[in-house]
Amino acid sequence: MENFVFENSTKAYFGKKCVAQYLPTLLQQYGSNVLLAYGGGSIKKNGIYDEVMGILKKAGKTVTEFPGIMANPTYKKVLEGATLARNHQANLILAVGGGSVMDCCKAVALAAVYEGDVWADFWAKGGTIDFPTIPLGIIMTTSGTGSEMNGGAVITNEDLKAKTGRDYPQLNARFALLDPLYTYSVLQKQMISGAFDSLTHMMETYFSAPDEDNVSDSINEALMKSTIRNLRRAIQDPEDYQARSNLVWASTMAENRILKLGKKGDFQGHILEHALGAFTDCNHGCGLAVLLPIYYRHIKVAGAVKFARFATEVWGIEKDGKTLAELANDGVEALVAFVKEIGLPTTLRELGMTEAQKALLPQIAATCVASPGSYKHLDGAEILDIFNEAW
Ligand code: NZQ
Ligand code: ZN
């Protein structure tokens, strides 16, 4: 193992009815003003809003609502939330939703107390948070991003056509309540794209140096296999609690820094998808389903040893006298087949891009940087090739 320092300051509460069990006590640790943040309204249909609001009222909290956080949250929405948090002197931000709500609220927790230009100082480039931000609590309603247990926040600046993620440990939520039952009302397409997103977090960590025997890669293989197996089960029966609960915790594990210990990490696929998302507002997991397999076809020779191990350890492919290159290819193609099996898009057209948007591909590609963690350095021309092949 390489050297590392590990810390994760989020306290996670997992399981059926955990909100009713733990939220009342957790609320006692914060002042009376709560900013209740949520998305486009799913929590009003599935009963989560009523349950949470009931607990907040019973605890005597003054609640200010911050609704309408969109998928791929925008910087404008962050500033709106920051103004609300400031005007109402929020003592706690309670984010109830998926990655978009959680990410937006992390940025709000910072923007509400920072005097300068938050985008310029913390997203355009990495910044230093050496001052207290507003405490954040999370109630997760859909899984996949792993945002519930890290400091990552991916924000879209519409004016600059940039979708940028930063991970600040200071923005980790104080607590995260993860009830797999809350995810039952998620549309099947979102359930699948979320699970695939978490699988990509595992892969983007796994396919990077170092490649010698290390605990992180071994845990990673177990998580990838669990996610593939349980996603298949959840597609068959969306109310299979074992499957849904495993998907939730595996996605948290993929992004709570444990898998990344001692690993360089790649995340070239995410760089490509975020650029695409900035221009098209596409679903994150679906964008990854299109781009990541094509990227892996480009790097499978450079990373042949690991792609071959992926084939045998994750997909159970027999060696059968195959060469390393053949086995590596089988690993990538097993992933391609899985994307088709679970019904995610495999081309940009299937993702919903129009002929008119196709003309944007050179511009989208030009905003992508090459990941220093990749098995192969991609130049601008090869990045554009990937987008064109994805068309
Ligand atoms: O907005 P509402 O009405 O709540 O509906 C949401 C939304 O339409 C719906 N939903 C959520 N919980 C539900 C539900 N519908 C029914 N029942 C429920 N219980 O699901 C839809 C998608 O929600 P969203 O939060 O956008 O999805 P996701 O969790 O996939 O988050 C995506 C965002 O996270 C970023 C992505 O780039 C994207 O902006 N990421 C954040 C990361 C991080 N912070 O570590 C890492 C990831 O790689 C990712 O980039
Ligand atoms: Zn992701």
C-alpha cells in the first residue's frame, strides 16, 4: 500500500426508519433556524416532506424552505440558497434529496458565509476553507453519487458553460441519514443510472496506479461485483430490500474516500461527462454510460494488466489460454454488454443529443483536460475522437 491519511467527518445513519429514529436527537445539537432544501417536488409526492417537516415542527424549529434544486445544480441556484441562508440566519442546512440537492447545499453552506466570489475562489480553482461554514445535514432520497459522505460538490456555471466538481472535507455533512426505503419511489431509469454512476466511481478508482496487490483494489472488486449483482436484482424487483440497501451502501462506500486510499484515481470519464453535461444538461449516469466504455476502448492496451484482472475477477471470464490483450478486451466488452443489458444509452444520440448539438462536440471536447491519473495521456484530438465515436 502507498502512504495515506484518512479522515471522514460525516456520521452516517443507515437503515429502515433511520430518519424517525435519529433526526429528532440530531436536531437538538443545532440552533432553531433550519434551511430545508429539496429538489423539484418528489419528496412531496412520496411522503418524505411530510415526515421530515413533522419532525422539524415537533422539535420547535423555524423552517425556511429552499425548493426547486434542479438536476445538475447551477451556480445561480447556489447564490439563491446562500441569500436565503443568510437572511434567515440558518443554523443548519438540511438537504433532502439526491446528489444535486446535496451538492448545491454544500456550496450554499460555504457561499452563505463567504464575502468574495465563490465560483472564482472555490470552483474555478481549488480554494482554502479555513473558516466555519454553516453545518449541513443530509437525508438521502436517491443513491449513486456518494455525495452523502464526502465534501464533493459538482456545480454548473451556465454563463461559463462549465460543470466543475471540488471536494472540500470541510463541506462534508455533519450527519447523513440513509434509508433505502426512501429510494423505492425513484423512477427505474434513475435507479439504474445512479447505480451505474456508483459503478463508474469504483472503476475510475480501480483503473489507476498503483496496480500491485493492495487492499483498496480488493475492496473495490467486491463492491463492483455487489453493485452489478444487486442492480440486476433491483431491476427484477425494485422492492427487493436486500438489493436496494446494498446499492445504497455500495454507492456511499465508493465515494467516502475509503476506496481511494493509496490510489491515484483517474476520473477522465467524469471529466468528459461533466463537459458534456455543461453543454447538454444530460443525466450524469447516462452520460457516463455512453462515454466511459468508449474511453476504456482507448486505454485498454495501456492498462491491459488491470483490464484483464477486471475481466477475470469482476466478470468471471475464464482465461482459457487467452492473451493479456484478449482478456483485457473481454473485460471492456463485458462492461459494454452490461450497459446494454441494463438499458442505459450507448450513444450520444440515444442520450438525446440533437443533430444541431453535434456541432458542439469540438467545443465540448476542447473544455476537457487530460487526467493525470489515466493509463494513457489523451491529447485534444483523441478526446474529440471519443466524443465522435460516442455519437
Ligand atoms: O428533484 P426531485 O423532484 O426530487 O426529483 C429527483 C430528480 O429528478 C429524483 N428523485 C430523487 N429522489 C427521489 C426522486 N424521485 C422519486 N423518489 C425519490 N426518492 O431523481 C432525479 C435525479 O436527482 P439528482 O439528485 O439530480 O440525481 P443524482 O443523485 O444522480 O445527482 C446528480 C448530480 O450529482 C453530481 C452529478 O454531476 C449531478 O450534478 N455528482 C456529484 C458527486 C459528488 N458530490 O461526489 C459525484 C458524482 O460523480 C456526480 O458528478
Ligand atoms: Zn459520478
